[in-house]
Amino acid sequence: MNHQQTIIVTGGAGYIGSHTIIELITNTGFRVVSIDNFSNSSAKTFDRIERITGKRIHNYSVDLCNQAETEKVFETEKNIAGIIHFAAFKSVPESVANPYKYYHNNIASLLNILECCLKYNVLNFIFSSSCSVYGNISKLPVKEDTPLEKAESPYAYTKQVGEQIIRDYTIANPQLQTIALRYFNPVGAHVSGLIGESPINKANNLVPIITQTAIGKIPQMTVYGKDYPTRDGTCVRDYIHVTDIADAHIKALVLLNDKKNASGFSIYNLGTGSGVSVLEAIHAFEKVSGEKLNYVLGDKRPGDVIAIYSDTSLSEKALGWKPKFSLDEMMETAWKWELEQKKTEAARV
């Protein structure tokens, strides 16, 4: 009989979920299972995880909006030590165009999984949140206690509401220990180059758009907005390597497992603490890859925040976490992954 404790990762085939699974396998003694219905990811992700770690992950192909299906997972899996909840839709432009899809999926799935946590006595819960909860903040860098502004998109609002739901659940059920990790802009790929960001739907994030343009999948990329009140007129973001983000989840899990969470519900920023403009990101990529990018400066997009970067002192202090990867390494690993995908596609032809 295996009494090894299990961590359930929802959205385990997704970008951050898959990298977190790799870190869980590599750096902890937990058994890991995934719940992912592949709505914006691929089952091939688990082949890649196996190539890197030598371990095959069991995945439940379940829609978390379906309460009965979700409960079946909790009935099957005994000894669950915690949940890391990534599963959500995350495209800002799509959420503006289709708010129902975002409100239904992101909120209903969270409610279902929290209900299961209570029913099956799973008391450690980590929520994948986002710096988009801050809205357009005038005072930078952003601290965890910075008052939230109006959400700029339905996606951002689902993260604000999600945090509030978890806070309320934790107050009502003090046995629950919960952490929300507010990611700034996760980029890059695993150092092996064997796994990275590969959305099934059209790429919406800057770095996959950059690498897909460089390799010719996208003929020309548009930089949205050229006259923002920033140093070069383009949006400023706090880019952070995906493996650094994954590492923070392991540290948050340890904190919960050791019963050292500061309060029932804690919030931590995950960023590098410095802002990088879209043009600076493009130039960094051009430098490490030696590729010239075909881009044009276009109009602003609805839902985009002007500038945001984090104050990371709380996550450093409480989690003992510090990001290790530089901007150049973020671009280098993302490019390595793009080239790996090209190689795989060529082999298939």
C-alpha cells in the first residue's frame, strides 16, 4: 500500500502547471497527479515531462466546472496533501471578447475544487493568481497590500474575485490554509529546451509571439501601443522565468505543509522586481538569438495595463524565495524551446 502523500496540480498540462510538476518531481518526495481537460493544452506535455524527469504523470481529463467529475478524483485519490490550482483561462483579449467563458470557467471551477477540499479534508491550497489584479497602479513597485484598482479585463476580475472567494472560504473554515501567488509575467522555458509555452490557441503572450515571429510562424508581430507614458512608449512588465515561478510553488507548499503560513490566507508577489518594456524585451531576444525581428508599432489594445512591476521583498522573506534567471536567460530558453518544436515538427514530416 502506497502511503506517499499526493499533490493534485490542476491545469497540469499547461505552461506553469507542467513546469511546477517537473520541480515537484525533482525536488520533493510528493506523488503528483494532474487534472487537465486539454482545453488550451496538449496531452503531449506529459510525454515531455517524462523525458525530463523519467516519471509518467497520471492525468484526470476532467472539466473542473463539473462538480460530480471533480468529486470522483477526490474519491479516487486518498492521501492528498494539497492542491495547486492553475486551471483557468488566461487571455486578456479573449476575456474582453467573451466574458461568459471566463466568468463561468474560472469561478465555477474554483468553487467546485474548494468545496471538494472541505468535503475531503484537503487543507492546503495554492491559487494561481496574477498581477493583473492590481489594475492600473500609479505607485510602483507594487506591494501585496497595495489597494487593488479596477480590473482592466474580465480575466483580471476573475482573479480578483477568486482571491476574495478563497479569503472568505478561509475565514469561514479556519482549518483551511491558503496562499495566492500573484505572478507577474511568466516567460521562458525549461533549461533542457524540451518543454515550454505552447498554447493550443493563438499565442497571446509577448515571448511566444516573439519566438514564433523569429521562426516564421507569425509573419510580422505588432507591438501594441507606442505612446504610453513609459521610457520608450511601450508597456512595461515584470518578466519572470517560469522555473522561478514553479520553484516558488514548491516553497509555498513547504510553508503550508510545515504549518508556517503567516495567516490562514496569504498573498505573495512573484516577480523579479524590475520592469522591462516591450521593446527592451524584443532587443534582449534579438541579442541572445542573433535573429532580427519583423515587428511594427501598432495601436493600444483594450485591457492592457500601462506599467507594472513588483516589490518582491515579502515573498523573499516569507518563502525564502529569490528568482535566479536573468532576462537574457528567459529569452535564451524560450528560443531553445521554439527551435525544439521546429525540430519535432520537421521529424514528423
